Amino acid sequence: MLLGVGLDLCRIAPIRRSVSRLGKPWLDEVFTEAEQTELVRSTDLAVSAARGFAAKEASAKALSTGFGDGVHWLDFETGPAETARPVRLHGGARDHAQALLPTYASGSGRIVGRM
């Protein structure tokens, strides 16, 4: 069942500046440790971070929550870039999805999208 559709475009330059200026604290705010492990393996961290950032934004839009109301960046966890980039839901994002679709609780807890 489709809960919602989210689309996001992300300019790489602002992400590159955030990574450069703010470094690890910014990455910690937006990406889980597992995601950061994948990011540092990439040939261009800013490009990979922009992909993940856009996937999280699109997922928040698909749930009609944005970031707020108990939904945070780390509630959306993206998969490796080589995959269809599944987004696993945690915390407030998962709670919100469960409220939208009660049978969701028995599922895998993820939204699958393609980048």
C-alpha cells in the first residue's frame, strides 16, 4: 500500500559547505553511524551526503510530516548507494507511519524508493 509520495532535489554545493564548515557534528545530526560509514567509503562524500539528505527529505514529505512533530533526521535511515536506497523508519517517523497504516507495525519498517 502506498502511504505517500515524496520527491526532493538537493544541490550538492550547500551540502559540501555544511560538511566542510560543520564537519562531524553536522553529519551526526543528519546521518546515523551506519550511514556515515557508507558516506566515508564514497569517492565524493558531499555527493553521497546530498543523495542521503534528499532521500530523507523525500521520505518526510511522503509521510506528510516534514521534520518536526517528533520526527527527526535520524528517524530516516538510508541504505547503501548501490541498492535501491531503502529508507528504514525509526522513532517518530515509524510511529507516524504506524498511525497512518495500523498493519504497518507487522511490516519491515521501511519505505523503499529509488534514487
